[in-house]
Amino acid sequence: MNNLIHTLLFSLMALAIHAQQSPEPQYLSSLFQPTTQENAAYIRTLEASADGTFKATVRSLGGDLRMEGHMTKVSDLYLEHGMFTFYYDNGQVESQGYYEMGIKVGSWKRFTAQGSERPERYYRPESADFLRSIMAGNSPESASAN
């Protein structure tokens, strides 16, 4: 009986993971905008996580890592949501910080291509609050009043 319960639980977990499929890789331009394979400079892959988010990785067509972070799906859109790290061509970290629903928030650490620290940039979290309010169906006027 115990084995049957374990088998059923394992099957249910497998179904839940299967339901959250990873989308096909997407080709991106040099400005990280969606494009065709012929015009691509990068390729983005999304790997479904057990928590419902997606691990995002952007690599050059030669395979060099350029960006990694987490995304969430809202309707048919994949939005940056969580810690992100961007890399220079030489593999050094270019910047690191958080996104909320596709908007940079908080302090972002920045570095030169040689690895030296640059001044941090701060992005106001109110911008993300405004977007969440709009996505919840509030009008822009009532969202900005919050």
C-alpha cells in the first residue's frame, strides 16, 4: 500500500512538472529583441522550475553565457522576475540585480569588463508596484494614486 501511494505521488509530481513545459528556445537580436535565426546574435532558453518560474539563460550563438536569471509567465508573456546576472563578452560579470515583473528594482551592482566595481544604480520599486496595479486591472490614474 505504501508503494502504491509513493507511485501515485510521484506520478502526480511528474504530471505537474510536465504541465509547466519549457518553451522552445528563442532567437534574439544584438539588442536582446526577438528575431529570426538568420538575424540572431543570441539564443534564450527557458527551463521550467518546480516553483512555476523559468530559469532563463541567454548565450551568444558561439555558446558564451551573456545573461542568466529567472522569469515568470503572465498570460503569454515571459517577464524577468528575480535575480539576474549579465556578462561581458569576456565572461566577467557586467551587472547583477533584481527584476520585479519585468522592471529593474533596487540596487544593481555594476562592474567594468576587467572586473572592477562601478557605482551601483538604484531603481525605484514604485515602478514595479505601478505595473502590478495596472496588470491587476486598475486604471493608470488609480494605480498612480497608490
